[in-house]
Amino acid sequence: MSVTFLHPWYALLLVILPFVWFLGRRFSRIQRSLRCVLLASLIVASMQPVLIHQVAQQHTVVMLDQSDSLSDEAKAQAVVLLKQQLASIQDKANVDVLQLAGTPIAIDGLAVHYFPSAQSSLSQLVSQALSLVPVGSSGNLVLLSDGQATDPHWSRDLTLLKQRGIVLNWIRLSAKPQTPFIANAESDAVRIGSQPALHVSIEGIDNYHQSLSLQVFKADHLIAEKSLVAEQWRGHSSISTSLTLGAVSEEFTAVELRLTTADKQTQFASRQLWLAAQPAYSLLFVGNDPQAERQMQQLLGSGFQVVQAKLPLAADTDFAQYQAVMLDDIGSTALPELTQKRLLTAIENGLGLFYTGGEIAFSKGGMATQPLAQALPVKLQQQEQQREPGVSLAIVIDSSGSMQGRPLELAKQVARLAVRKLKPQDQVGIVEFYGTRQWAVPMQAALHPDDLERAIGRLQAQGGSELFPAIQEAYFGLKNSHNRYRHILLITDAAVEEENYQRLLRFIAQDQINVSTVLVGESTDGEQRMAEIANWGRGRFYAIHNEFNMVEINLHRPATEPQSILRRGDFQLLHTATQTPLPVHLQDYAKVQPQPAAQVIWQETHSGDPLVSSWRYGAGRVSAFMTDPLGSGTQGWQQWPEYGQWLGKQITSLTNMQQHLQLHSERQFNRLQIQLDVAADVRQPTLQWKSQSSESWHNLSLQQRSPTLYHADLDIKNSADVLLQASDGVHLQRAANGASSDIAPEQQVSQQWSMLLSQVVHLSGGVQLDGTLANLPTVSPTLMGLAGLSLYPGLLFAALLLYFVELIYRRWPRALVVSGTRV
């Protein structure tokens, strides 16, 4: 309880009270007091004091729904329930009645607030009821309705109900049976050139047992159609379906969905949907084939903008210009380490990476030890194997007269042992010299060692020793061989002519051909010369004086090289989630192991080897496709009509992780609320809008709510289509909000929207009853409202009373005292 004054400045007049007291000092103290109190009462009364105190109040608002969604019986029942509720209330002064649609009703002693709405905006009806409850008083809202609210805007009502402690009770009435209608329709992400899929939810089919037809029109031209058979929704209250549209060529496209009978004679519902096409995906293609850019662009279509990079990929490449990067069968030489590190940073910030190829990409290219390997969803482990490279051997045998007897036999035995060490893939030839030189066995594959040994056995000692031309002949025979190791094995007794062997042998050694020497016989005179020849030829020297000194000359050198991981054959791809196979097969793929945390999306049907694997890396996503999209593994795919679409989906699944701009809009009657999410590095985004009929764009002011979140409000009629586009200077994002997108036609309210009222009633503390007031709780006036009592009349009455008292006191006769005697 408190006192307030409407005119407090009149209190300044109280300063005259001391003067009144002082000037009236010739009067008695009682009379002066009466006059001062009288004057003070008049001054305080002129200040108009008001006593503020608390009183118990309760206000009841009954809302009557008479919209078309109710049956006639339900409308009549609602009126009866209304009268019953009013009859139970004694204080009609604190009662209001609201009626939504229908024929206005009359209530004796009460004014009915009528809202001739063609649609059941129950949220607005509750908002109006809340405004009728005085601030500070307890409230009881009673809604007589079927609950078919044609808009979902309950958030403000719920906030006010909870803040003010007002209860909303709902008496649920029966609604008319619904006919089939389109409850919801949305599309996949739309890009210029893409073929988006529409996902449609149909309700109101509980009691409908005939087939339906769903059609999509663009400017009255049919662009897609799908038949729905009644058996598909038997036992269900709703059905979801999808249909694919043709390639989108415009930035903004309006389509109309129509739901009709199968014969298209009766239309149940229609719904408009706007498609806002985003710019084409920007893809940086990194590959060895200069023609790959054109092939990839043709394969992916106009929904992608393919840009091929020059090799090696420069470290200053601006990856921010692209939404995804495709590395197609390249090794570490095409991707410098600094470039890889910057690419990793870009992926961590949201860039998508599509890593494809065969042996070079996953094995032989040396990427296993590179920084980029840590971002790949598969393991690049170079499995090594021991392999003996091919050998080409030219055996030069001295068959001159000095080799007669034991030396020639030793030479033949050395040659036979050397031949026996050769593999079928090796090459061998035998040159003999005895005054001249000739090929006893021309250079050939060592497929038949027995024939070679027989040729060696036919050699006979004769003629002189001319070694120099024999070495030249052997060199010319080995020069065109492609085996990794090439050798000349010289077997002689060292009784040869003097020549400039050093120059010849060093020349041969520079051509990666080694020359080894074998000295046979008991003579030791030529050891120094044979050792020098072997040294100049970068080979080895052997001395065999008899059978007990025999050595086996093995010219093979085992080498370690990566084991092939390429699998060739006919392989089928299987989707791991749906177990759906692809209609085309692979001819080859790289066999690798997935990372433990990676997701295998496609695998080989029989072996389970991963063929498409993916995982998150930072804010981006990386996928690996274990074959070359344009190579031998996918040769048969080029004739598959859906190959481009399939490959595009693998790439777009990466780009969804990188959203520089995300534009969302939501209508609330005649206001459009817009939210723009931007990447962390975006500083000054811009937002523009225009209506469908307008040619020019209008700037819209953005309010920054957080470093990456902006908000804008646009006041515009609910019946207007709004087109939006946002930009950060590099990227562009489009969105559209169709007319009345937040309003559902009468009798076409989705189950999702109709359930919102139940939640609001529950959260406000109210109850939901089915067609009866029997258990409707009463609301006690526990909340104390504030009331004001004016003290002005009382003070005036007190002043008047004091005036009469002072007058009587002044006129009242008094006794006189004369010389001490009362008269």
C-alpha cells in the first residue's frame, strides 16, 4: 500500500502555514491550530492524493471458434458450452467473449468481440484474449475449438502466458474430415544445372482409398508427375514421396504442386514452392591429363564450374575460391609439400577434398609419407615386395688356339653355370672370338637353357686372339636391351692382343653396362690385365685355375619395390547403408584399408574392399574414390546416363560442409524475419531483397547478433513473394519465401501444426478436455491486482468540517472576568 499525488507541486503552498500561525498570534492557540490544519487539508486535497492498494482480481475470456473446419454439430455444441461457461460465472463484469468467424452470436448483457477471419488464426485469437486481461490480474482463457490452427506462431503467446501466469484451457471439438492435401513440400539443394528432387508429404488420406496423382507445373506447363497408389498408405494417416525435376536454368523458379484424383478430374489441393538456385559448384581439378577438364565439365554438367590447375600445384593457390578440390591420380611430385600444408589448412577451414586414382595416388606416387596422407580416410601403406629385375648377359668366350684343352673346358663350365642362374625373363647371348668374332648364340630370352648349354659345348679352340672387336660386338648386342641390369662376361686365358681397352670399357660403363672377367687356366701372367679390364668395366674379376676353384657367377640383384595394389577384373559397387548395388561395374581399383574412424560409403560386393570412403577433417570433409573417374576402371561408366549425377553427389556431399553463407527466412504474418550465418572470416556481408514483380534489388540493413550471425526484419504483406540474396564479396547465397508460406488453407492443417496447441495448453498449466466443461478447473484470484483510491474528496470533507468547527469555536460565547470575579 502506498500514496501517490497527481499534482505534487502544490506542496509548495505548505510554506505559508508558518505565516498564518505568526499573523494570527492575537488569536488563541486552538483557533490558530484549527485554521492551519484547515489550510493544510485544502493544500493536500489540491495535490489530489491517491491511495494505491492491492485487490484480488480474476478475468475470464471465452474464445468461440466457428470457422469452416468445424462441423455444424461442433459449432452448435460450442455455443452451448459457451453459455454453460458464462452461466457458471457470477461476476460478468470481468468476462469477455471472442468469436472467430461464423455467424455472430448475441449474449445478453455481454458484448461479443467478433473476428470475421476466413482462416482459423487461433494464435492471433489467443493474443487478442491476452490483451483483454488487465495487467496484474489473474486470467482464465477458455478456447472452444477443434484446434486446427492455420499458423504456427505460438511462441509469443506462450511467453506471455507464462510471464503473466495466465492459464489456457482448451475444450476440444470435432473437426470435419480432411480430404487429401499437401502438408509439406521442400527441395534438395538447388544449383544452376542441377536436377533437384522434391520431397512431398501428403496428409488427410485416412479415409481416402483411391489412387492420387501428384503433378508439378511451371507456368502451367507440366514438368513432373507421379502416381500414388492407395495401397501405399493403407493403415497410415500420411505418406511421403519424392519426384525429380528437370535441370534448373533460372536463379529463381516458382513451381506449383497439384494433388488430384488419378484421372485428374478433381483437384484436392495445390501448393506453390520457390526454388532458389545457388551458383554452380566451383571445383578445382588437379590431374595430369590436359583434356580432363573438358571431360569432367561435360560429365558433371552445368551445376559445376570445373577449373583445372597447372602442375605442379602452386603453393599460392587460392583455395578459398573453390568449394571442393579433386586430386586425380597424382603423386608427390605434382603436389609440393608446402602446397599440401596449405591445402590441409583449407580443408580444416571447410574445403572439401575428393581424392581419386589408382596405383599412383594410393601407392607408387609416394604420397604415403606426405603431409596430405593424414587427411585421407584410407591408409596409404606402401607394401613392398622383393623382385629380381631382368638381366641381359653377353658371354664373350675366347676360343682361340691358346685355349686348347683344359682352359676351354673350364671356360665352357663357367659359361654353363652362368646360364643356369638366368630366369626365363632374362636375355642371353654368346660371342666367341678366334681371330674373328661371331655370335655363337644371338641375344635371346633364356627360355631354353638346355639349347644354350649345347651351343656352348660345340665351341672349339682355333685361330688367334682378337678380344677388342668381340667386346664391341657384345656391347652392340646389349645396347638396345631394356632390362635393368646388363653385363658382359669375358672368359679368356689372357693371351690377347694389346689394345686401348681402358677407353672402350669406360665408354661401355657410362652406358650402364658392366664388364666382368674370368681368367681360366693355370697361367697367372694375365691376372693383372684381367683385373684392370674388370675395374675399367665396373665389374668383378675371377681367377679359375682348375675345377676346384670353380665359382657360380650370379648376376641377379634382388630389388625392393612397391607391391601392386591394383585389382583388375569385374567388380560391383554396393552401398553400405542401403545394400543397393550400382548398375555398372568397375574394371580396376586400388585395394586399400580404411581409417578406423572413416565411413565406408561404397564397397566391393564380395571382398568388402572400400571403394568410396569419407570422413570429417576439421571443418571440412575428405572422400577417397579408389579408381580414376576418367580412367580404365570406369570405362563402362561413360555410357551410364546417371554417372555424372552419381559423381556429382559424391562431390557435393563434401561441399555441404563448407557454407560461407547460410540464409534462412521465416514469415510471421506481415513480417519476414531473416537470419544470415557467415563464415568466421566474413566481415561485411550484404543482403538484398525484391518482390517477384520487381525488377530491381533493394538493400536491407543487417544487425549483427554475434561474430558470425546477422539478423534483419522486413515488413511486407503476407501475400507477397520475397526473393533474397546475400553476398560476402566472393560467394553468393540465394533464398526465397513464398506468399503466405506461414498460413495453411482451412481444413489443410498438418498434424505437426495441430499438435502445437496441445503443447501451449500444457506449458501454460491448462487442461485439454474433449467436448465437456465437467472437469474444467477453476482459477482462484490469487494474483493481487493494483487499485487506486482517491483521497481528494475525503480531504475536502475534512477541510469543510474543520471550517465549521473553527466557526463554532470562534462564535461560542465566553465568560468575562472583571477584577478577578467571573461574570
